[in-house]
Amino acid sequence: MVIIEVSLLSGFTMTSRSRMLLENRTIVKKLEVKANVVYIYLEKLNDESQTFILQLEQVIQVKNLKPASIKIYDYYQPGGLQIFYSSGVRS
């Protein structure tokens, strides 16, 4: 099983529409949203390219917004790839 762990930017939340779209994808086995982290569980990956889009909305304005991270790893061998992202929102 592969997990995509998305730490949300401070002051942001995932939209309900985005959650629905992710849950309806056949590759997504389970979706969990805990506090400011979204966990996307995939049964397996193959050599086919996949794109996941999370729509976020800003609910609180935060000054000096810091980048958040996305981690992709095998459930049974944590440690995988870590990517950092930031918002185009100016504070």
C-alpha cells in the first residue's frame, strides 16, 4: 500500500468537492483528513502516471506562510520521497 501524506498550509483546508473527487477515484482505497494533514491511501502504484489535485481554500489569513510538505511512501517501509510546496497567495 502506498500513502500520500499532504500537510496542509497553515490557514488552509481541503474543499469538500476536492474530497469527493478524490474518494471517487478507483485508485484511491481510503482518504483520511486529520487536523491539517490529508492521507491518501493507494492499493498500489504501477508505471502509469497519476495526477492528484487537492483544492484548498484559505479560511484564516496567515502572515509569513511557510511551505508545507507532501510525503509519498510505502506503508510497510516508511521514509519515502518528500516534496515541499507553497501557496501563490500573498499575505
